[in-house]
Amino acid sequence: MGYDDRLYVTSCKKCGTRWLFSPKAEGNEPAVPKKFTCDSCSAVNYLRTPEMYPNLPADLFLGHEIHNQVRVLPYPPERRTSAWAYPYSIRSILYQMSREFGQCCLSVRGPDVVFGEKLFNDICYDSPEPDEWDEGHTCHITSGFTRNAKTCPLFEKIKEFCQTPQEQRFLWAYLQIAKTQNFPMLLPQPRIGVGGRRRPDFVAFIPKQFLVYQRYAVELDGAHTDSKADQLRDSDLTAEGYQVISVRPGDKGYFPEVRTLVERFYAEMRVGKESKWQLATEIAVSHYIGGSTLTDEDIPF
């Protein structure tokens, strides 16, 4: 799924043959191969390995109130190499917030791999360094609130950063559907642009491959009434690289729209499986050694 799809494309410096690489790695390392041998001409190509980063903000401040905001990073720096610490994913954000507020401190175990999918076990403790008597309990949030609890202290704190009750219910429904999947977090009321000029209801970063993310701003238009302000907001968010998704409640409220949003994210996270060449990041070859070029004399007829 998107997060783990490292896709690189390059050309043999001797014969020009195009090559696609999809190396396997854990954590947040690009894992660019250092060299490869071209099957067409046998030249050994040495790749440039510049520092490469996803098209993501280095941090975000969340919250609709000026004096009550929380700063989040793409992933916890101390967990950079952890298999679960995907940028701006549900687990990465819950881990940071649980330590920021000292409630439901999340510990992630695993992965176990089942049918090619990484599965993690999320345990919450009363403190970041639990004693031997604290056995912890399964995280209510990543369980989708299915374990005899409709909320928890950590979610009660997170929902404070939403501006309206509709946004709180939307976020709850999103987490309820996403459950234990390796999924992007809906980030409430982020400050976007220089000085945090724009503040959409939510943003989410959808991984199409390891270095390529689609930025979405999700707006619950039914929770606001100023259409002119909405148009100006959408224009500014587009300029910042976000595609705006406007959501309106139906007869059953926002829940059907939440499900549609989750399905959309799920599909986009798998686009790399079918569009590897189109999504791959171009890597330059610095130099090559050896190799051979076929001529007419090499053809035995």
C-alpha cells in the first residue's frame, strides 16, 4: 500500500535502456540502490543518491483556537526506522499525541505479515514508561471503538481541536471505519500557508508511492454558511497544493460520505501497483563501467 512502494526509474548511461526499481525497506529510508547492471549491455551503472524527501510539510499546527494548538510531525523522530511510523498516518499521529497529553500512551507491536499485509498490535498504557503492573489494553481508537468503548481519554483530547460537533463526529466515524489499517490520519483544523492563513476542517496525505503524496483538504460545507469565504478558501488551498474535497451531509448525516472518503483513500493508496512507471521518481546515473554494444558482426546469420 503506497507507504511501502519505493519506485525509482533511470536509464542506462551507456545504452539508454530504461529500468524500474522497487526496493524493499522498512521505516522512512528511501533505500535507493547504489548500482545496477544493465541486462541489455552489461554496463555497471552507479546511481546518484541525493537526499530525497516526500512532498510533505515538515510539521503542522492543529487546532481552531489561537491559544490551544498542537504541533505534529510526519512521524515520531525517535521512531523513524519503525515499520509502523508512516508519515502522517493514524499510528504516527496517535503516538505523538498520546505522549503530548500523557493519556492512552500508545505502544505498537509487530508487524506480523498476513497475506502480504503488515498487521500491528496497538496497546495503550497509562504512561509512556509503564511499570510491570500496567498490562495495558488494546487501543480503542485503532480498534474502531469496537471494544465496549465509544471513546477514550485520548480521543476526547484530540476532538478538542475540531471546531464543530459535526467535525468531531466526522473524525470519529473515519477512525471507526479505518480501524487497524495502515491509513492516513484526518488532521483537524491544520494551519496552512505562511502564518497559517488558511485552516481547512481536515487535511490528509495519501501515499501513492514512498515519495509521492496527494494532498487533500476536506471541508464539511454543511457545517459552514459563508459560500464566498468557501470559494476564497478553496482557491488558497489549491495554491498550496491541496485538492479540496467538499462534503455535504445527506439524509443519514455524514456517515455515508465518510465511508466514500475512506474508499477513495484506499483506492488511491493502491494506484502505485498499476501505475509504477508513471509514479516512479527519476534517479540519475553518475557514471558507468564496462558494458558491450552489439554490432551486425555479432548476429550469427
